[in-house]
Amino acid sequence: MKHLYLSLLCIVFLLSAKTSLAQNAGIKGFLADSATKTPVDYATVAVFNLNDSSIVNFALTDAKGGFELSRLPLKTPLRLFISHVLYGSMRINLKFDSDTVRDLDTLYLVENTAMLGEAVISWEQPPILIRNDTVEFNADAFINRPGSMVEDLLKRIPGMEFSDDGKITVNGKEVSKITLDSKDFFTEDPVILLKNLPAKAIQTVQVSEEKDDRGKPTNSGKVTINLKLKSWAKTGHFGKAYAGYGSDDRYEAGAIWNFFRDTLQVSVLAYGNNLSNAGFSYSDLMQLGGFNRSGSNTTIYYGDGRVEMDGISTGGGSGITESAGAGLNLNYDIPLKLKVSGSYFFGYTNTYNFQQTLTNTNMTDSSLIRQSNLDEISRRYQHSLQAKLSWTPDSIHQFKYTPGFSFQHGNNLSTRIIQSEYSNQSGSNSLNTTLSDSNNSNAFSGGASWSGKWVKWEHSIYQYHSFRKGGLDGNNLIRQFYADTNLINFSSNQVRSNQTDNTNLSQGYTATKFINDSTSLDFGVDVKLEKSVQNTTVHQNDSNGFPQYILLPSLSTQFHSDRREYNSGFFYTRGLKRDWQLNASFELGVLQLQLENKMNAAKTNKSFLLMPAQLSFRKNTPVGVWHLSLDYEPETPYNWDLLDVADNRNPNSVRIGNSNLNVSDNYSVGGRYFGSIGKSGISVWSYASYNVALRQIIYRTKVTESGNTETRPENLASDKVQRSSSGYMSLSKRFNSKSWSHRLGASLNYWASNGYTAFNDDFYTQGNYHISSALSYTLEKKDVLDMTVRYQRGYGVSSVQDLNSSNKQNSDQVRCDVWWAMSKKNWVEMKYTFNVQRVLNSTTIPQQYALLNVSFTRLIFKDNRGQLRLSVFDVLGQNTHVRRWVYLNNSVESQSNVVTRYAMLSFVYNLHQFKTSGRSKRGYEFW
């Protein structure tokens, strides 16, 4: 209960802050041209606090010239500032003694010609301006915290939202790229977090419609952001370095440095730690490290949540990881309109993982309990070379080529013990597997493309190729016994060798015709070829581990696959009335497969006709974007599932293929809305979808008398329909009260499915649904406090009819994040999470833990570039990696080792060095 009290205390502390959310005033009125008396739309109406020059609220006038501003503080001197690019500005001083709405009636603006020579106070610059198709935000009006980076700046601009995966939208429109002074800045990726570029260097944030490399609108509905630098920040370098050491020999160190000057950009990074954390996030590597601009990269997503990119770990996942990496990235815009990018990176990871998993499976007249213990040590080394060349000789032609190389090797030692208890037998089934191996792989990939305009059509030709070779050699010791009325012992000491050889080729052509400003037609064809060879040979050792060179055909494969795809299709876009846009696409494709296991002469030749199609409608409004879609997508079987071969490398769980598999048909209808609700200032993210699958591929599970399982894929009959639906909505609103800023948020997430599953010889109806809701509150005071409290509740049910199986789960989570500046030089940060997971019909007790991290930071050196930080991770000593979930007739609990409590003293140095206009500083000034 003490953790619940701590959670409640965090909430009470927030709500007891000395803020006043009521007692607010407002103004309203209209703007008109002084000469013509016609309404003036898209003018900026802003209210500033004269005490500290901060912006209180602002709005743009509508088509009728109307405006309305609320939440204006009482008994505070204010200034109303009105501006428009075609008119002179207007100022009105205000002060409210009561919570009334003051009607200013009609205000008349005079054309700029009559206002030449007018002085404008620097802090009085309008927070927003409309210039043709570009919206400009004055950066100084939105900077909140000293030392703020561009990410903090963008989050405070109205209508700009960051999703959990890092995507940015402006009034619901996705941001495809962010540039600096109209140049690519270490990245071309829409998922961008500029964490190390100081916000104070930005003059304006410009939002405009997405354009291609030749400056033509793409009509994609996306937008781009251009960060316009202040004059003193045109040339410079930035980055950060850190080092720390703590209890239990925990350590971290790293540095990232970036230099930019007109056409040259350089990034260098290095790091090392044993905290299961890279020190640089995935976004840091992609954006600050310049990974995205240097061509194709190898990114591996593991099932336990780990992500590795070119061998560099970004942390996460099961176990405790020691990681290190170093790299260089270079981007250079050469004269003659040639851009060259290149990079080299080295990555190393060493992971120790101890994981326990308990699975309960309920069946009609029996049950299966399986407990698995995994003890594993794995090491990986990877070298990666990437490059990209882009040449745009004129406004018509563009050529690109992106080669890449990677070299990887590693080794692994693991022991897995699986204990199964099947209710139909009196004893248990035990499997003990010890696997040791070394592995390596070499890969080369590249892509070439040309795009240009010819005979009023835009054309593009592209070609992609990749070649990968890999190998794995190791020993596999398997011991298994069944305990029942008869005792069976089994032991196998094996030598395994696995060799892979993959070749991928893809080439295509597209042509685009712009019929008019709102209508276009795309036509394309492509051919994809994939050849894969996977040879696995297993030999038996004797009981002492010496080779007998006895081939085990049942465990060996020589899997050869030849996959060919031939596709053609079109994409049609047309503007409709009331700002709606129609998009329609259709493809006709043929997939040919030739699969063979030369070890046992099993063959499968398959050919599938594929016709995916989509119809969608999109509407852009001043406050948001609507999107409605109807899709049909055929789903083809996996190559391995189509071959009648048993994969019995794990005797406890055998997979068998099925050459009779066919394509399944998936239909979906959905809708999305991103933006705000009218003029209320409430931001909305929402979507809903409904899906129907015919002839869905499922995996039938059979349990043998010994408690082993066998799975085999098969298509459901056409009368057995799988259905699913999902929905999400989040609402948030930011408002001000005197010098405080508040943000309220709420979200609801829903997912449900019903269909069929198969156990032993029977089909069963299964249903699943999960619903979660969350509430959040953020309190901010400029340069002083940034505090967020979030509560989330989840509930789920997974049931299988006729098996008397209904598994239920729920979870609760409270999070509280606090940043408090005790003074200008001293910061305190706290992150607290209290989590409870329950499986309601299980005999296990609810799993709960509290994670509390606290740090104290002292700012040092000139411009606060240095930070001396004392931090304690897992103050309560309860950190754990436990997951509980239910699916079908199974309930699962998994737990693995994690980093636990430690204290660390760290030093961080932030480098933000910019060339001052007319002179250049050399070296660093520490004091």
C-alpha cells in the first residue's frame, strides 16, 4: 500500500500547486480593411503579458475577420497586438478586473504603405504569420525552459503533436521532413527529434506543403518544417559528451559531435555502458548521428523489444546488456548539384539473459502446464559501411545510388530447460537443451533510381539489389525423458552447421500524369526476384562428444526457394467538392514460388494471383484532416509453411508445413481524424477500423500423449470468418493561467477480435478484446517547473468457447515525472512508475512493482554548458521485467533479469558553439 500512497501523494502534490484555473477574462471582435471595409482574414491576434513579455494567447482571424481569445488573466497588464503581412500593426493595452468577455466590435487595419518606418519591439513580434502557402511561427514566443532544444520548441507550438513513436503532425498532417535554412540537416526522415540543436538559435519555424526535390508540390497531404536560423547561428558545431561511474561497477560514457557549415555536415559518435542502454536513443542515432542520410541501414527488431541498427544497440529487451559503438558520418553538397553521404559504424553487444516463462493451456478435458528456463550469453560484433550519391543536374532529372556493406560475427551459449505437465499422464515431460554456436554474415545492398519529366509525364526507374551470405556452426546437446507408466530416456549430442545464401533483385518503372491542379494518374510496373538457399546439416556425436559424422536427415534440410513477383497497377487522385480528395489504387500481380527440400526431395510449386485495391477519401480543413478508407489486401503464406517438412529441431514443439495453403482475403474499412475540435483548442487524435478475413491461415495445435506439441498451418473454410476491430482516441488541451501553463489529456484504446482456432481434431470459436484508458495532467512554469502525472487502466479477456477457457487480465499504472529548478543552477528530477498486472482467474498473486529514479543536477561552466549529476536508479530496489498476458486458451507469465538499484555520479558537457556574424571564436570557454 505504501506505493499506492506514494502515487496518490504525487497527484495531490500536483493538484495542490498554487495555480488558479478559473477567473479568466476574454475578448472578441472583427478586423476589416479601413478603405474597403472588407473582412481581413488570417491576421494574427496575440495577447502579451507586459510584466514579463510572455505570450498569453493568440489566434488567427477567420474568413469573416472574426476572432475570440479566452483564458486571459485578471489584474494583469496586457497588450493586444494585431498584425498582418499586408497591413500595419495595431496595439491596445488591456487589464481585466472581472471574468468578463470584452467585445471590441470592428477594428480597422491600414495598409502597410501608410505605416512605413514603424518600430517593432523585439518581444512583440507576432507569434504567427501567413505568407502565401507558408505558416511562420516566431520561435522566441514558444521557448519555455533555459537550454531548450528544437524538440521542446516544436512541442509548444499549437497544433503540433508528437506521437509515442516520434512522428510529428501539424493539425493532423504528417511532417515528412525537417530542414535547416531549407537544407537537409543530418536527416531526411519524418520521424525526427532534434535534441541537440538549441532552440535559441532558431528565428522562425516555417510550415508548408510538402514539395519534391525539384520544388513541386507532391499533393501527398504531408507538410514540411523549415527551421530558419538567426543570423549569428549560420555556422557552428554542437554535441554532447558524458561520463559516469556508480555502484555495482555500473558505468556509462559517450560523446556525439556535429559540425555544419553551408554544404558540409559531419557527425562523430562513440559510447559504452553496462546499463542496457546505448546512451543515445534510436532517434539520436538516426537524426543526430546522421544514419538516415547515409543510405540504407540494417535495423534489427527483436521479439523482446531490443533494437539494433548497424550493430549499435539502442537498449531495451530482456537481460542485461553491455554495449559499445563508434562511428563517423559525412554529408557533403558538392558543386554541380551533387550530394554525397557516407558513414562507417562499429557496434558491440554482450548480453546475459536469464528468463523464466510459465504457460498454462486449458483444453476440453485436459490441461498443459509448461515452464521454461533460459540461461543465455550472447555476443555480437558488426561493421557497417553505407553511402548515398544524389545528382540533380536540373529541374527535370535526378539520379540516386545507395550502396551499403555490413559484416557481422558473434557467438552464443544458451541452456534451456522445459518442464511440461500434461493432465492426461501421471508424470511429466522434461527437455534440457544446451546450444553453443558461432555465427557470421556478410551483406551488400544497393539501390539506383532515375526520375525526370518527358512529354508532360513524370517518369522514374528504380532498381534494388541485395546479397547476403551467412553461416552458423555449433553444438546442440538435447536430453529428454517422459515420466509416465513407462520411463523413456532420450539423449542426443549434435553438431549443427547452417549456411544461408540470399539474393534479392527488384526493378520497376512508374509514370505520373498531372491532368490538372487537383487530378493526377500514376501507372507502374515492377518485377521482384528472390532466391534463397538454407542448408542445415546435423551430425550425431557419441556420448563423449566426439564426432561420429552420422548424418541425421530428419533434422537436416537443404531448403531452396525461388520467389518471383510480377506487378502492375495504377494510383488515381482527384480533388472533389468541399476540399475532399479521392484516392483510388489497384494492382494486378502474379506470385510464383518454387520450393524444395533437397534432403528428402520434398517439392512445392505454387502460383497465386493477387489483386490488392484501395479506395480512400481525404479532407483537409483549417483545423484538421479527415481520412476514410476501404481496403482489400490478399495475404500469401510464408515460404516455409508451404513445404511438407517437419521442423523438429525442438522435440518439445514441432512445426509441420502444408503445401495446400492458399491466399487469405482481408477486407478493412477505417477512418481517422487528426486535428482540433473547432476553435476550442482541443487537439484530437482518433482512428477506427473494422476488418474481415476470409480463408484466414491459422495454426492447428496438437498435444501428443507425452505432452509435446505439433503445429500445422491451414486455411479456414470460407464459412469460418475472422473479424476484428480497433479504435483509438486521445484528447488534449493546453491553457494558461497567469504564469502557469496546463495541459489536460485523455485517451481510450480498444481492440477486439473473434474467429476460430484449432486444437487437436476440433475447431473452436475464440474471442479477444482489450480496452485501456488513460488520464494525464501536465503543469509547467517557465524556467521553474515541468510536471506530468498519468494514470492508465487496462482490461482484457481472451476466451475459447467449448473449452471452458476464459482468461482475464487487467493492469494499472501510475506515472509521475517531475523537473524542478530549485534555482537557476540546480535541478531536481524524479521519475516514478507504479505498475500492477493481474491474471484474474489465475492462482498467482498480482504482480506489482514501483520504479523510482531520482537525480540532482548542478549546472556549471559558461552558458550552463556543463552538468554535474548525482542520480539513483531504482531507489526502492523493485525494478523487474515481468509480463503477464493472455491469448486464446493460454495465460503466460514471463520474467527476466534486469538492471537493479545503483547510484551514479555523471558529468555532461553540452557543446553549442556558433559563429558570430563577422568574427569566429576558437576553442572553448569553460568558465
